[in-house]
Amino acid sequence: MIELHIYLEPHDGKEKELENVYLTEFAVGIKIQQGFRRTTLLKKRDALREYQINIEFESESLRLKWVKSREHTEIWPKVASLCQSISWAGFDTVTK
């Protein structure tokens, strides 16, 4: 399995909109993808604008299929437009 951590800093005042897009569009679109395992949106405690999306897929090739999917190409630009910075880190699962 693989896990991707996406670090987001939304524009000032866009925090609730980011949370809403994640819940109503991103999570809905990713859950129907082949190989999808789970996703979580985290907000750093006591931080105004530090968020993290964690996603887990059965394999990197299936995650890349999600990236090329219609759902991702429609939803991700909405997420990105709400953020002033985005970075990520990918991980291979070593233990279960």
C-alpha cells in the first residue's frame, strides 16, 4: 500500500470552504476509485491555516489512475484554488 500526505495552507478566510470542498466533493470522488483505502482531512491543532489530507491506495499505479480520473481533474483545481501553498510527501507502507 501507499500513502500520500498533502500539506495545504488555504488563503485567509477560505478554511471553511476548503473543509466543505473536501467533505462534499474530494472525499466523495476519491471513494469510488479502484484501490482506494481511506482519506482523512486533518487540521493542525491551534493553527489557523495548516491542513493535511492523507490518502491511502492499494498501489501507486492505482493512485495514479485516480489522478487521471475525471473526478480528480474536476475536483483538485477547486482545492488548489483555495490554497496559497500545497506540498506533499509519498510513503510506502512498511507494516500494517
